[in-house]
Amino acid sequence: MKQHQHDSIDLLLKKTLSSAHAPDELLNQRTKNLMKEKMVLKKTSKKSMSRMILIASMLTIAMSVTAFAIWNLLSADEFADHVQYPVLAEAFRSEGAIQINESVTSNGYKITLLGIVSGKGLTPLPDNADIEAEKSYAVVAIENLNGKMPDTSEAAYDDVPFFISPLVKGLIPWHINIATMSGGYSSSVIDGVMYRLIECDSIEMFADRGLYLAVSSSTFYDTEAFVFDFQTGEISPNPDYKGVNVLFDLPIDKTKADPQKSQQFLEDRYGGDYKKEMKQIEIHVKVQQYLDENYRGDRTEDEVRAKITQFLEERYKGDYTEEMIKEMVEGAMLKERSDSSKIILNEES
């Protein structure tokens, strides 16, 4: 079984994590270890024995379903061992790690966030460690409810891509995600389950804002998969999305936040005043939504300009410039021409 890796891409990955095959016996051994924990039963009378057997049978059935769900998955530290990161595996077993083991079903897939560790949970590290203390690491398991996930060596492996990334409440998700946080991942399919180990810049610096882990069936961040509320900063799955779109709330201790570091990160990302930049992006998005919802069909450039100006005066007076209006008009007209071309092509076909 080959270890699936993505090449270095400036927009998405800083580096990838190596991996090697681990025998399936790893799961078997874990099951055996759990089975060693025997229950001590008191002696019962013959009269109550049949009732106890019935209860025990029912409990066995119920427990077997739960046990299978647990035993069927590797833990975060076990997968770190699988990809030959013993130091990271130890970090996942440390007190600084957060064991989450939360599952969500979406569009035929079961997504389980196994655990996350970052910052102090990774220290102290030996000098030759292949992981970094200024990083965050998380392990996610993906199961196909209709069968096994394709092996990394199979052509079908890339048929359904998955994008996994931390997101920050209040920050534009298509700007701040694993692609802009020096992120990467390693992936393996073990016994029909896909495991992803992701890494990125430590998310603890944003702990006071609120953090999510997003999973979607897309190659990059898909703006259709999640809804970003500019007013509240909340991010939520789009119920109309035709694919996998799952969000986990990350229970990161807010006291681990580093406002100065996060401020510097955002200033570097936006080249200065990030709040001003975010406001301009919000205006562009809201204007486009306004035009889509209220003005469809043929429109002249002057009509579009008038509607945009009216909307901005009512909602964002003082926050926009003439240059922004020019850009939005050009964008609206370009979109209208593109939509018209699609209609013509559909009619011809």
C-alpha cells in the first residue's frame, strides 16, 4: 500500500509528511489489548441466571456496535506511529493533547476528528525531531458509509478529494486556512478508512477568537461549502451544498491565545491594516449578493453603477471608494457576460 502524498504547492503546501506501511496487525493487537480488560462477575443463583444471560446478551449486542466503532479506527497517536512520527505520537499521548473522537455524517461519509495537539503539547522536542513546536497537528478519519475508501494506489482515490483545514471565527475563511498557514498533510488508507494527518502554523494564537476544523469534498477551500457571516464572524456548513461539508468546534483553551502574534500574522497576510482589508472584501461580497438577489437579466453599466452606489450609501457610507465602485461594476458586468454565455451554450446544446 503506497502512502499518498501531495507535491509542494506554494498556495497549499509548505511540506508534506512522509509515511510508511504499517501491518494490519496493529488494529488486531489493539483489539486484543482491549479484550484483556476482563470483567469480574459475582456468582448468581440459577433462578436469576437466565435473566442475567438475556441482559448480558442485549448488552453484548449494544456494546459490540459501540466497540466496533471504536476498534475500527486508529487513535491519533497510533496513526502518528503509522506514519513514523514517534515524537508526534508521544505528543498525542501527552496531557497537552486534546482527544476529541467526535464523528459527523455528511453526504455518505462519516468524518471523525480523532485529536489535535499544538504548542506546549509538543515540547520539549529533541533536536532531531521532524515536527515543530510552533505547529498544530490534527488527525481525521474518513469512512465511506457505502463501502471502503479507495486505497492511495488506486485511480479512484482522487475521485472524491477532501480539504481539511482549521478556520478562525471572525476571519475570512477563504483567506485564512491551511493554505495560508504553511500547512500540509499526510494521508493513508488502512482497512478501508482514510486517515489524514494535517499540520499548519499553531492555531493556539487564535484561541481567544474561536476555532473550527473544516472538512469538505473539495480540493481547496470551497466558498459554496460554508457560509461566513461578516457581522458575527460565525462560520457554518451550507445546507444546500452538494457534497461533504463538516465543521468541528475546536475546544482550544482561550488562555493559550497570543494576540500579539496573531496580530502580526494578520498584518503580514494582508500587508498592513487587515480590518480595513476585511471590510473592503465584505463590501465586495455583499454587493455581489445584492445584485444577484435583486437584479437579474440585462443591465447597462450605468444601471449597475447606480444600484451599487445606492446600496453602498445605505449600508456602507464612508467605507467605500470610487475605485472600489469601479472594480465592482467591472466585476458585475463580467459576471453578467459570463452568465449570458452559459445560457447561450446551454440552448445550443
